[in-house]
Amino acid sequence: MRETAPLPLDPRAVRLDASAAGRDDAIAQCGRALVEIGAVEPSYVEAMLERERSISTYVGEEVAIPHGTLAAKNVVRHDAICVLRFPGGVDWDGERVTVCVGIAARGDGHVRLLSELAQILMDPDRARALREADEVSEVVRLLHPTEEDQ
């Protein structure tokens, strides 16, 4: 396995029992989680919604990865992700989403974050474990695997 830095996940940005009225509400909740941990300025939330209007961030396996537009990079204070689990599901333009992994990245950091998330989500067992996690520590372990986990 290749060695990479762990994904920048603050346990305070993990919400396992969220509910949302729809896609935009789920994205706004992700954005607010990133604001609350100091990763982004509040205007980043609108940039996440703007990105979604231009291209869907649904990636399959009941997962969406909302993130801001390139123009919003100047309001990102530090790279971070948040994980919100929606056990009841959210309608995402006709797809069911149960996990949103919000991303904030400066520079081209989003490329590394998306790549590392893709590695996790391409493994059906790890993707299922992320969807079913009911402890913050389990989400952190899934996104920060040790060599023995891999």
C-alpha cells in the first residue's frame, strides 16, 4: 500500500445521526460543520451549493462528496473534511445518499483528498462500513486506516 498523510478529519466534524430536508440542506449542513471547526469562512457554504448546481457530487455507493468552487479556495483556512451520515437517506437528484463527505482544500489539496476518498469508497466493504458506522471513532478509523487495517 502507498503511504499518504491521513485525511484531515476533526472528530468534531463527524455527525452520525443527521437528517436533511433534501440535497441542498445536506450540503449546507456539511458546510456549517466545516465552518464550526474553523476550516472555512461562512461564504464557503454558498460555494458548495454553487458547485452542486454546476455538477453533481454524488459518487455512488450512497455517498456524495460536496465541495466548493475553485473561486472559493481563498475562503478555505485549512484543508479539512467532514462526515455526515443521514440514516434516513437524502434524495440527491434521484439517487439515495446516506453519507456526505464534505471537502475544503486550499490550492490543489482537493485532488489528493478526492483520490484518497476514492480509494476508500472503491472498496465495497469499507464503503459499507462507513455507511453503517455508528461511532465517531469508527469513522475516524475508516478514514485513517493503519497498515494492519489495510
